[in-house]
Amino acid sequence: LLVLDPQATTFKRAWSLYEISLCLDQPNAPLDIATFHGSNPELLTHGLTEEEEKLELHTPGRGVRAKAARESSFPIEVAEAGLSIEIEKAEAWKEEDKALILNSIAGLSQQTEVQAQYAEADARLRALFAAALWSRATMGEKDSRSTAARRRLA
């Protein structure tokens, strides 16, 4: 479970992005994302919740619609921050820590191929949000704040 503050500070921290990228490498470790919108908890899930699974079993499509309705109030600003991740611009306490983290994410010790590896990691992290928000973005939501996110997903 990835818990984000309303400013999505996690996406500005190299160590946090490293840990998230490690989760994405584990096929049996789905990553759910939680935050607060005002005083309300909001959750993007990798799949359906248990309750949504029951609805889906009873009436096909109902669980998926319940998931879409639940996730529709996830703050678009937090989602947009996820769609704008740039690992190279992330912060670390020490510059040498940042270099180690970035090289580990890239899986390389040589600088020549590192840029491409960062871009791939950025894309994978952004894809996490893109996949979670795909149905919301394609449903033609009237909220003007979601226009930028819809463009990024297109």
C-alpha cells in the first residue's frame, strides 16, 4: 500500500521512487495507492476489493462499476503528480545517495545507458497511475481538472 499526502511528496523522493519501482518488479505484489481528499480516504486498487469481487460474481460488471465509482473521487492533482514522475529530478538527503539510488534503478554502473534506464523507470511508474485511472479518463468526466490527466493517458 502506497500512502500519499495531498502534495504527493513521495514522488519527489528518490528513495521512495526506488522502493515503488521494486514493487513494480514483483508480479505477485499488487500496489494499491491511498490518500486523503479533505477528510475522506481515497483508494486506487490494483484490482477489485473483496466487496467488489462479490458484486462482480453476483452480477458481472457491477463490481467493475463499483470500483470505477469508488476511484472517481481520487484527487486528480495527486494522480497528475504520479503521471509526471521524473526520477532524475527526485531529491535525496545526500547527492551521493541519489547517485546510488539512480544507478540502482538503472541497473547500471556506467553513465552511457543510464538516461534510457531512467526514462524506462519513469514510464513504468507513470503507467501505474495511467492504468489505475484509465477508465476514469476515458469516461469523459466533466471535471476540467482531469483534462491534463486525460491528455497524458491518450
